[in-house]
Amino acid sequence: MTTSAAAAANAQTIERFYEAFSRLDAPAMAACYASDAAFDDEAFSLRGRHQVGGMWRMLCNATKAKGADVWRLTWRDVHADDTSGQAHWDAHYRFSATGRLVDNSVDARFGFTPDGLIATHRDSFAFWTWSRQALGAPGLLLGWTPMLRNKVRATAAANLATYLARQP
């Protein structure tokens, strides 16, 4: 694949990923990842398509169950070259653990396999801003502390492990 063809394929993968995300189509999202993909954000550090796809299934299913009425995703600034890419996305959703509405603004960076699948995916967002919206007073008071960040990561990991254990 030439460099320009690889760049176009990688940009198409990003677009396909966010189109699926906007529909809460976790299987289509998971299909964008390589089998040994890595995903990292403020709540998760995952390795392999099983974990990454499982996280998206868990989050999409929770949104469908408790927040489909408010769910909205937009994305822009999709850029890719032959090995990497980036995009910005904004999500409006109901945080299932508290029922609170969240507007999250996220910058995503991707690394790609030679065949155009996502090998690495890093989402970055303002944790304190997110925690104030998602958690209310605890997020406002403690969202800047490593203690709350670690608690959110531990809870997210435990929830995902429980979810994956219940899957066939």
C-alpha cells in the first residue's frame, strides 16, 4: 500500500469507528481494532481486542439501556498518515453510575497496522471537568486528586472484568 493509500485507509478507519460509535454499534467499533490493540484513557488501560471491544460493548450497552434518549456524538478534525492518526470527538451522554449528564470533549490519537486497523488508541480529556459532571460534588472536590482518578480506574477495571466474565 502506498503512503497516500495507507493514509486514506487509516482516515477511513477513524471515520468508520466514529460512525459506529455514534450508532452505539460496539461490534463495528471492535472490528476497527487489531487483535493485539492497546487502548488507554483516563479510566481504562486495556490490551487486546477482547478487552478493548468488551469495554465498548459495556459502554454502548449501558448507554442504550440508560441514556439512549440523550446520547449524541460528533467528531471532527480527522487526520491520518501512513502510520498514525488523530481526531477530536464530543459526546453528550448520561453517566450510568450516577444518572448525571456529561459533555465530554476528547482528543484521540491512533497508531495503525499496515492493513489499516487500529493498533494503539489514546483518548485524552480533562478528568476534573469530566468528574465534576459525572460524579457531582465528589468530582468537584476531589477530581483533581490522584486518589479519585485511581478510584475511577479501579472501579472501571472491576466493572469491565465483571462484564467480560458474564459474556459467553
